[in-house]
Amino acid sequence: MAVVKLRANESQEQLLKRFRKMVVKSGILSTVRDKRWFVSRTEQRRLEKKKAIRRLKRRKVNRY
């Protein structure tokens, strides 16, 4: 859970900005989006394999 405490002389906007950064960095939102629907193990494996292939292709293209 992301917890942010108000610093001395910090505005509400700055506090909110710091909180948003922390949430994005921790990956909370992506986890919630992923767990929104049930995905079977076979489907997860298939998607992970697909992601790995895309990642490898991207790395290969960037090298040359």
C-alpha cells in the first residue's frame, strides 16, 4: 500500500503528484488491472510466452 505523508511547506498538488508517482512505481494499478478478470493458468502461460517473443524481437531490432 502506498502511503505518503505531508511534508513541511508542501502543497496538496505536490503531495498528490508524489503519491501518483509512488503508485505507478510500485505497480499497484497494473496488478489491479491484471487481476480484474480471471485468467486460467494456460492462458497466462500463453500470454507470457507471447510477451517474451515480442520482447526478444524488440531487443533484436534495437541491436542492429
